[in-house]
Amino acid sequence: MTIANPVLPGFHPDPSMIRVGDTYYIASSTFEWWPGVRIHESKDLAHWNYVGSALDRVSQLDMRGNPSSGGIWAPDLSYADGRFWLIFTDVKTVNGAFKDCANYLITADDIRGPWSDPIRLNGVGFDASLFHDDDGRKYLVQQTWDHREYHHAFNGITITELDVDTMRLMPETTRTLWEGTDVKVTEGPHLYKINGWYYLFAAEGGTQYEHQESVARSRTLDTLSFEVMPNNPLIGNYDAPDGYLQKQGHGALVDTPAGEWYYASLCGRPWRHETEPSHGVRGWCTLGRETSIQKIEWDADGWPYVVGGRAGTRYVPAPKDAILTEAPEDHSQHDEFDADVLGPDWNTLRVPFDEHMGRVGGGSLTLRGQGSLCNLFALSLIARRWQAFDFDAETKVSFDPKTYMAMAGLTNYYSDLFWSWAFVTYDERRRTRVIEVAQNDNGDYTSFLKDDAIAVPDGADVWLRTCVRTSTYTYEYSFDGDTWHEIPVKLDAKVLSDDYVAQRYGGFFTGGFVGLAAVDVSGYGEEAVFDHFDYRELA
């Protein structure tokens, strides 16, 4: 049996992987998307099933107003003393000198929850992890952020002891373990004790094509006692532009019951337009940062290395003692909205789905129009990850607006700054409902059909479909669900990629989503009723 990478396709970055008994778990970042911190489990490292999210109550998390790519950064999952521990960061500022973040601790007896309400630890820096030493002491290990413009912002990896009786940090114990290499941007630390050595794994180089994972070790946790691995880095694709996987780094180490070792890291899978040179443009990662797993072995001096080379491989041997399990390789979804709660594939932005957004059940989803798709506070949108380069997504909407300020439809969405949609609205000149396609590109808003928007027959429902084909995508419409018409607008999918967003905005950490939305900027809350949603991945 082999592990086919990525094991978690679509937006699943910053994996924190652990093993408890014969079961492996991965927690991944969710940023501004609700619920927070996705958790998957596996028996064989190859097939992973979603088991829930750790942050699913308002009492645990308030992200209203958080900037795009703020919110939940780099959760750290661990298991000790008979329970699960999870550290997460809530980032309130993305651009500029400051990050304004807070690190929190929650615990649970069962991986499926319930998870406790958070204990605030500090705001020293993001990407914090909890290290449980074999003497019973616990430490918060974290990237340290320096806002001073005359210093490098990434100010090394610090450690602070946690008082296990009060669950409070002891700031007087803080010290810098390692300043990182000249590659800089040292973040995402995880600390392990193996054969008497403390091993520090940390990401460096930033989370784009210069990304890598560095390793250092020490016999103690004394200040600046860590030495870097001679053949550092452990993994990276900065010098392997032709590799199937790119951007690898920022991950976690795990051993199997039989003593084998594996490393989970984030990765990207870029595509390029036919006109773009293979080495001049690394490409566009519309699926965001995903999770890959590589096999690790150790050399005679006790340093780890990736089997198959530093660039990693697409296919990796599974553990010899793996318990074969099953998980869907095709992530297609069909939802008739029969249940009175949204299914696990659905996400909302910053806050949970509630009566302000609408209601679900009985065979339909009703969305009440709120702010525009640029809104950080009040938005009626539900969406799911792009998990394949080629897919179709379809819905049927009943909507009868009387103003152009009310809109409802099908969206492909990256963030408040980068999105498009096909939607039903009202044309006051023609006094009829119409279908329009619009795109928001870093605040540059374009209505493509304008006065030629497609008129909707009186009394007709509207079916909308998007057809995503790696580098481009289109929208289609139907008035009967059988005969479809392509809207003559072909959009460049790169606008919904991490790499395109990174050229214009400091937060480029999520990935493409497809979903349903209703907007009413007039403030009267016009409602749209969606009959179903269908997401079909293509071979």
C-alpha cells in the first residue's frame, strides 16, 4: 500500500500530526473560515476521514471582523496525561508591522469533543506548540514576532514553561532556543525528545516557493543551545521546480507502533498557463496549501532525512503495520438540504451559520441577504473547498428581488478581495430579473454583462452552474434544469490562487472555495431559497 500525496487535498495547511495508540490524527489551519481547526484521523496514514472541528462554539472563538487570512493559524495537537491538548492562534492583523495575535489552549478527553473553552496564554508570536517533556513539565514553543521596523520580524524560536496547576505561562522562564538560519522567516516550531536529544523542527523561508523545514537539536533546553542539522533543510522544493509537490515545509513528525517515522507538511500543487515558462513562473495554486506525508529515516549521526530526497515524492510507502482503512478519494458532494444543520463540508466566514444568515432543512436552504461579498462582519455565504482542479458545481435558486441592490447566486471565492459569482438580481431599466456575472479582483469590481444581463422569464426559477477546468472557469444557467447555456465570460482561475493573492495582499493562506450567497445591501434582507447543491469532481 502506498500513500498518495496530497493526503488532504484542497485547503488543509500547517498539519499537526500525532499518534495515539494505532490511530493517527492531523489538525490543520482554518484561518477565517468557520468552524475552526479541522481534524482528520487515519489508521494507515494513507486514508483520512474528517472527524470534526475543535472550535465550533461562539464561546470558544470570535472572528467577526477578522481580516482575510487572519483567524486560526497553525494549530498544534498533542496528547498527554490521558487527554488531547490543542494550541491555536487567533490573528487579528495581517498586513503591516503588527500581528495582534493571541495564543489559546483547549483540551478534550475525546478527539471528537467537546473541547473546552479557551485559556488565553500570550500574544508573543504565532505558530505556538505545546511540548510535554518526559519529566512532566510543559512548555509553549513559538515563533516570536518583532514589530520594530529596524529588526527582522521573525525573532527566533522561544520557549516558556507552562504551570500545569494554574494553566498559566511563567514569563520569567522565557528564553530563545534557536534564532534560525540565514534563510530566515523561522516559524511553525515543533519540539520532540528522541534518544536523549531535543529535536526542533521549524519552517523557514516563508510559505511560498522558498519554503522549507529546518531541523536543529540540543541535549538541553538552554538558551541558544540548538545546533542546525549539517545537511539542512530536511525538506524543501525551492531548488526542484519540476516536482509535483511544491512549497513543502511547516509540519510535524510522528512514529509508528513498529518504529517507522513519517513527516506531514503543507504543500502546494501549482499549474501554469501554456504560455508561461516552466521555470520562470512556478505557477498558481488554486487549491491552496494542502497536506502531504513523507517517510523519514535517520542517519548514523541521528539526523533525519526524507526517503527519496529532500524534494519529497508523490507516492510514499505506507507503514508496514498499517491497518488498512477506507476514505473517499473523490470528494464530490450532493446536498438536498434535508437536515436542519449544515453538513461537514460546508463552511461559513468568521461566525457560525445562524438566523441572521438564514435557515436550512426540509429540502431547502434559505439565505437572507446581508452585506456584500467584501463584508467582514455580516455575510450570508456558505461554501466548500475546491478539492480538485476540475469540477462542476450546480444549484437551483428561487429569488425575486425588486432592486439591483439584492443579489443571490453561486460564487467562486478566495477572500473578501478576490471572488466572482453568477447571480440573480433586478434590472430597473427593463423591470425584470436578470442574471449577471461579476468579479472582484483586489477591489477592482467588474460587471461583465452590464446592459446585456440575461433576462429571467417571469415566474421562472434559475439553475446556475460553474465549470472549473484548472486554469479557467465559466458559469452556466438554465431555466428548466435540463437545457444549459454557457454565459460568455471565461475567467482566469489564477485570480483565486495563493500566488496571485500574494502579489497584492499579505494574507494568501487559504484557497479556492465554491458556494452559495445572498446579498442585500439595501438592508431589507431579501431572501433567496436554494433547492440543492451539487459538487462533482471530474476524473
